[in-house]
Amino acid sequence: MEFRADIDPTVRAQILSELSRIETRHHVDLLFAVESGSRAWGFPSPDSDYDVRFVYAHRQEWYLSLTPERDVIEVPISGDLDINGWDIRKALNLLLKPNPVLLEWLSSPVRYLWQEDICGELTSLAKEIGHSTACRHHYLNLGAEQYRRHIGDAEVVNYKKYFYALRPALVLRWLRARPGASPPMNLQALVTGIELEPDLTVRISELLDLKAKAKETGSGPRIREIEEFIEAEFTLAREIKSTKVPEQHRDRATALFRKIVCA
């Protein structure tokens, strides 16, 4: 089960040009910019958008204002480009909840911009925090909601929506089977990194092929083996209680935030 995350050079150049305009227009420094969404997760459609996500830092004086400023930058969707990002303070605070979105961005197989030193420290911190039981509950809640909304009692299921529930279930299996190992962002690496029933692996591969050939609206009959796996993983995850993020992680995140802003 192979995965290629190639980005057309013309599209990459267009994305880099837009990212440069964002830095100039908003007076920020982009710490990294990556691909998120189906192109990075490993199940794009021929007409999938480019979901570009980035984290940035303002100049030091921006953080000293009495009035809180907007901490996201959103660019109007243009064609196939969906570009937006978070301020570093917002990103770190969400990570401490924990919300593993930042962890996923840092493990994206497609990078557009990447400040190696800073991203190395961010990745190290994110991996430590990302394995808490609260992180598991994030994936459980995310996947269960997608399953309820888009699969539930439906007779026909959109291929893309299947993956929105399947990928969280695979992450939950990974975290249970490989404690301490960071789950990869893309679905193919998740499948090959854990032991699955051969029939299930075949069904997932078939679904990937269908998704790769269909448009975003492509759909088909329900797949029993995949649904049974999803439901079983969600049931096991519900039995794990949440824990708080250790205080030393908050201290380390604060120190890293100050280092980035004061640099």
C-alpha cells in the first residue's frame, strides 16, 4: 500500500508566492507551512483542494498589547487553494489541551516552508504531549461524530466521509498498539504500521482506489468490514479515562513560545 504526496510544481510555486504575500501583508514570520487534508492524509480525489496550513509568529511588541488581537490568518479560498494558519501562541495553547492538530501538521509529508531549528523543538514537544489519553479522546470524538453524521443509517456512503471516520479509528489502534510511537499523518503508513485483519486491509485498499478515481462526491454501498473495525476501536477508546497534560509540558511550551517571539 504505497503513498505519494507529490505536488504539481506549478501549484507549489503558486502556494509559495501566496505564503510570501501573507508574511509581507501581515508582518509575520511563517515558522512552517504544510499540506493538510486529503492530499496529506493519503486519500485525495482528482478534484481535491490544496489545504495549506501554517503557523506564524508576530513581532514581539504585538504580544504586549492590552487588547487581544486576532490570532488566525485566513485567506479567501481561490480556486483549489485553501490557505490559513494560526499564531504560535494559539497553536501551543491548543496543543496543551491537548488538540493534536498541530502534531499532525508537524508530521505532514508535504512541506512548503520549514524552519528546521524551531520546527525540531515544536515537533519534540508535540510528540511528548500527543500521546496523552486526552489526545485519544480527541480522535474518538472526531471520528464518532463523523461516523454519526455521514455513515449512521445511510444506505450509500460518500467515500471521503468513510475516511473521516476510518483515519481516527486507525490512529486509536496505533496509539493502543504502539504506545510512545507517534502516529503518522497519512492513512497508508497507519495501515502498514499496525496489524490488521487481511480482509480489512483489502477493503481499505479497495476504498482508496475508489476514492482516487472518483470526485469528491463519489459514493458507494456500505462496507461491513470497515464499519466493524471503526465501531470496535471507538468502543475500546471509550473505556480510557482522560488525564491532564503534565505541568512540565506547559512550562516547556511557555519557554519555547518566549524563545520564538524574542528571537
